[in-house]
Amino acid sequence: MNFGIDDLPVRDELRGKSPYGAPQLDVPVRLNTNENPYPLPEPLVERITERVREAARNLNRYPDRDAVELRTQLAKYLTDTAGHEVGLANVWAANGSNEVIQQLLQTFGGPGRTAIGFEPSYSMHALIARGTGTGWISGPRNDDFTIDLAAAEKAIVENRPDVVFVTTPNNPTGNAVPPETVLALYEAAQAAKPSLVVVDEAYIEFSHGDSLLPLIEGRPNLVVSRTMSKAFGAAGLRLGYFAAHPAVVDAVQLVRLPYHLSAITQATALAALEHTDTLLGYVEQLKAERDRLVTELRAIGYEVTESDANFVQFGRFEDAHTTWQQILDRGVLVRDNGVPGWLRVTAGTPEENDAFLDAVRELLSFVGDTPTLPKEQSA
């Protein structure tokens, strides 16, 4: 007898759905999950070891439930880098930005409530909304993947969502959202009914522009979410955080699990924050490589979306998944996000990026100005 998920008494909105995830394949070059390709520097590894060893002596006790030291240092980092002063009361931390999103939706969303995002965008917003029983509304974008402001404002006014997600730089497209667009969406959301607006800045350290963190001043329903997975090269740490009015920080503590951040997580994150200058130096290298990918892909003949992140969306393809497989056959793993006609590549080391560019060059021949697959590869 075959017995599967749909034979269980699962919630109706979960039936027929697939879990989030990117392929984890053993290939020479992996550029599909927007990880920082540079291992942590040895002095930081040593400092992590020291802090974890110290924390390990007290593992018989629960960790600091409110992560006061960590939140204080995260607030200092934000103040130093975003040009807007925040303190302990403004900052909350959790196990990755996904748990941050989950806690916000548990607090401000839930059954009988709705959230809106402008797609294509980070798919976990919709998945976590579904997981918390929050209705999901897919808002519009223009053909160039910018937010269609007039249509977005109309969608907010008509649907009156409880939570609004704005991702900047946007994943998977890479483009940033102008501050004036965020402000307009915030005003529309407050006019429809007081709604929480979450600005997801997971990739902001890679942006050409500034953080939107200063916009939280005087806007108690605005939240700016961040992660240590990308710029800090700490995807394995699972540490996300947000900055907002202190009332929002107080509110999410109504739903957070007790002692949700382990002592080891807190110790490791604190060590990383001691090496901010070194880690942000790697970010500058990756920004240069990202810009090189954009330039070279366009020179080859691909269409490329403007990118403020550590990845590049490129196309267009009649069959993106077939092209994804052909690149994989050449030892390079990129991401097929399901955006019709497009693929996404993470900015890696110069050597990894060279391997990727060599692979995509092999796939192209030219007819006028239009790149097409060679006949012997198009079948």
C-alpha cells in the first residue's frame, strides 16, 4: 500500500505543495544558492572557537533568552553601516531571516489575515505565510521586474493586507527598490488599514545604494529584516535579525519559542561581528565579480537584469530548465527559480565565475543580435 503526505490529515492548503529547496549536487562549481564563496578567515575561526569553548562550559544552563549582548552588537553594526542609530530595543534576532519572517507572520498574520508580496520575489514569504495560516496575495511587477507602483498601491487598497513584503535587492531578480517606492507602499498600507510593512534586506550589503533602515524613524509599522548568511559568509550559522520600533520587538516575543537562540549560535554570531571589516572586504570583492558577470554576460549576448545583490539573473531562454541542465553538464550548478525564460547565477570566486562564463559561452551561437543554442545542442 502506498501511503504519502496527502493520505495524512494535513491542512488543506499544504496538499500538493513541495518543500522549499535548491538542488544540493556534488559538482565542481556551485553557484546556485547565493552563498558567500569565501571561507571564514582563520583569525575569525579561532575567535569562534574561543567563544564557543567559553559558551560550552555553561551548556547545562539555558542561553540568554533575550540575546541581549548579541542584539546590542547587531544594533551597533546597523548604526555604524546604515547611517541610522538604533539600539537594543529596536533589534530582534532569530534562527535565520526565515524565522524572523515566521515570527512576524505569527504575530501580525495568521488565520483570517493576509499578506502581499510582489512576485517573482523570495518564495519563502509565500511559503511561510501558508505555514502560518496567512492568506497570500501575489502582487504585480513590471516586465523589467520593477514594482508596478500604481498597480501595487491599487492591490493594497483593494485587498487591505495585514502584512506587506518588499524585497530589496529582490531575489531572484537582483534589482533594488527605490526608497520613494517603499514610502509610497507604506503610506498606501497605512491608509488601507494599519498594516506591517516588511522590507527584506537580505542582500543589502551588496547593493549600489543605501539601506532603507533610516525609514523606520517615525514609522512604527515598518520593519527592516537582515541576515548574516550572505555578507557575513555565515550561511551555516542561521542567524537573522530585524530592526523596528520597540513595540514590534515586544510583539514578536509573544510568539517566539523560549530560548530559541542557542548559546552556540549567539557565541558564533558575536565572534563574526568582531570581524566585520574583514568580512565586508570580501563583499567588495564579490560586488566587483557581480559587476563583471553582468558585463561579460551582456557582451556574450545574454539579457541581464540589473543587480544590486550577490547574484545575477540572466536569459532569455525558450526552455530555461534545459539550459540549466546543459550548464550543469559542464560542471556548473546555477539556479532555475521557475521564472519563465530566466536563470540565476551566484557571484563566486574569480575562478568559479570564469568556469561559469566558459560554460555559457559554449551554449551560444549568434543569429543577428539574438543568442540561440547551436543546432547540435538544441535538441
